[in-house]
Amino acid sequence: QVAEGRLGPSTVVLDHTSGFEGLLLVDDDLLGVIGHSNFGSIRATTCVYKGKWIYEVLISSQGLMQIGWCTLNCRFNQEEGVGDTPDSYAYDGNRVRKWNVTTTNYGKVSSCPPRNGV
């Protein structure tokens, strides 16, 4: 399946072979990840470079986390994750901030009720 502005396999999964740092546990189906360190980062197996695209993510925990986009040149380490490097951009819904090396306020505080009585 070929789509203009998109490179990669037709089924998108997490790329557990490169581009991430930190202690991460990736599910067998390569669709879920649990981070056990500060700034654990992982990217998907597909890239988009043209047009308008969306993705859906289910965040099933609370606390600090940034989600976003990066280039293949982006290298994560124990101090820098997505949004902390010049070639990445991230949003942090917990702190209501956007990140690209520096940070600024962005968005509104979520009014979602806690899940599972937490």
C-alpha cells in the first residue's frame, strides 16, 4: 500500500531496533511500551514527510511524558528525549507545554477524570 508523503511498512509498529534510549519494555505486538527511566524514547517504523497525517495514542498512565515527532537523525540519550533535540518536536499534556529544545506554554489543562479509581 503506497501513500504519497509516507515511507515505511503498511502496518505501523514501534521500532524496537533503533532510535530509542532508556529502559523500555516493548509489548510483543510492538504496539505498547512501558518506560522505566527518565526520558525513555521510542519511534515508530513509518515516517511521513508531506501532507496531513494523524495518529492516535492511548496513554494509560499519569505523570510527565512527551509525545511528538522526530527525524531519523534524532538521537535520544538519558538526558534528552523527543522534543529536547533540534530535530524533534513534542507536546507534554501533563505540564501543558510544547517542546523543541526550549519550551513554551501550549494548550489547556485536561479535565479528564482519573481512570481505574486512580
